[in-house]
Amino acid sequence: MSAVDVAGRELKVGQLVAHTERAAYRGLTTSRIVKITAKQVELSVKSWSGADSGMRREHSAVCIVEDI
């Protein structure tokens, strides 16, 4: 079974997705998928200092955002 987002679309490395903020769980932000595991996706997130850091979310907790 492949990894799918909340809308049922297949997730792939490099895709832009919307998800909740790190600890607050309110508001949304966007990040790129760096890795996909059996249950979660690892996201590349810019920290407040500007450095890249990793964050994990369950497949159903992200939604693909079309690149424009």
C-alpha cells in the first residue's frame, strides 16, 4: 500500500505539502517531503533561525499543495 495524503492522493518525495505547525498544532505551514516511511513523512522545515530541520507527520496529517 502506498502513502497517501488526507485527500487520498499518492505522496512522493519532493512534493510540497501543507501541515500543522510544529508544537502549536494550530495554523498551517508548507514544507517539502524528504523521506517517506511506512507510517509517516519526514518534512524539511525552516526553523526560526533559518536553518533546515526535520519534522515528521502521519500520512493523513498532510495535504499536497500544487506548485505554482
